[in-house]
Amino acid sequence: FRHTSPIEAPYGAGSVRSDHIVLDFEPELGARFLGEALSDQAILARYYNNVAAEHLGKGRQALAYVHFKAAILADPSYAAGYSNLALLYRGKGLLAEAEQLLRHAVALNSQTYVPLHALRQLLREQGRVAEAGEIDHLLQAKRDIDPYHWIGLGLQRLQAGEYRAAIRALERAQGLTTGF
């Protein structure tokens, strides 16, 4: 999202003049790629999704539902809207509908973990162990190339006093990305 009128933005003790403001809804610190500009619809979808999540967190399920649906309508390609609506459906016992939403979210964005984790958990709760196992394999493959997984593992090893293992995990994380 870009704001094109000049503004004075606070910076330290003084201020800095800026002709653009960038709002980053999905920061990828240390990523090897630049972010992409979002359409107005994509920005609106993220806004509605955030409002919905706030309502859900405060127990206002009807308002959460309305805003999750608004996010999906604003940008049907935004996978998080489907994934989060599935969470609401699951809580209401609408398991088949939740599964359908999660599978759609995975199809839209196979790079994200959230719908895969939620789908695996949903399948396990239904006793569909073989299907959940297939998703375990997908998640393991993704973890192997996820720097955040290796950072977390490194920190666990560090706290356990396993310093060599911590160093190996943190070096692996560093090798997978830049800026860490």
C-alpha cells in the first residue's frame, strides 16, 4: 500500500520526509525476495481478516464470521481468510465445511503452514490417521527448508545446553535465508 502525499514521519529525535508509506501486512524479515504490491482488494481482505481475528479472540463469533466472509469476498485468492473461517467452522462442529475451506486455502497457497497444520489436526481428531500422515510428510519437507524451524530448534538446543547442535541448527537457518 502506498500513500503518495508528502508527510513528515517521526524518526528518532527529528523527522524524515517521505513521499511513500509502505504497510507490510506479511513481513518476511530476511527473505531472499522483495515483497509485492497489494491491490486495494488484497489490502481490504487483510484488514477484514484482522478485524475478524480480533472479534474471534474476544468471543464475538458472529462478527468474526461476517468479517472473515468479507475478507474472502474482497479477495478470493487470499488463503488466510479461508483458513481462519475454517477455524470458526471447526469450533461450531462444522467439520466437513472446515475441511473444505482448509483444503482450498492449501490449494491457494501451498507455501503456508497454518492451513496444513489445521488440516492435519482436523483429520487426526476424526481418526483419519493415514490422511494426516500424508500431511505430516508435507510439513516435514517444508520444515527442512524453513529458517524459522531451524531457529526454534537452535534455541531449544541452546536452552538444553546442547551447544554444538544449537550452532548447527542456527547455521542451517542462516544458510536458508539472508538478514538473520
